[in-house]
Amino acid sequence: MLFRVPKFIEYETKLIGPLTVRQGLFIIIPSGVAFLIYLAIGKTNFPLFFLSAIFLVGGGIAFAFIRIEG
């Protein structure tokens, strides 16, 4: 009995806990930018910082975990 074995299997190694390098970077970079925004304007204009941090980190998490056509 012959079986077909898939030849092209995409597998990303997990380096940062259960996250791949790509997912880790998509989360770490926006978090770092949000931290820099906090240092720049977070203490004087907290609502603006909070709103921008939500969009930055939320977008990073969305790009890390949502796959479109794949």
C-alpha cells in the first residue's frame, strides 16, 4: 500500500516560548515603541499615550496571530 507523503511542509521553529520569532517580533517591536511613547508623552498626556499604546500593541498582536490565506 502506497501513501503520499507531503514534501513541502512549512514549519517555523518556536524560539520564544510558544511563539515563533516572527510572532515575537510582531509583539516586541510595537511594545517597545509604546514604551518610547510613554517616556516621551506618557507622563504629561496619559490619555493620548494610552490610546496610541492600545492601537500599537493590539495591532502587533493581531499581526502576530491572525493568518490571512495561510
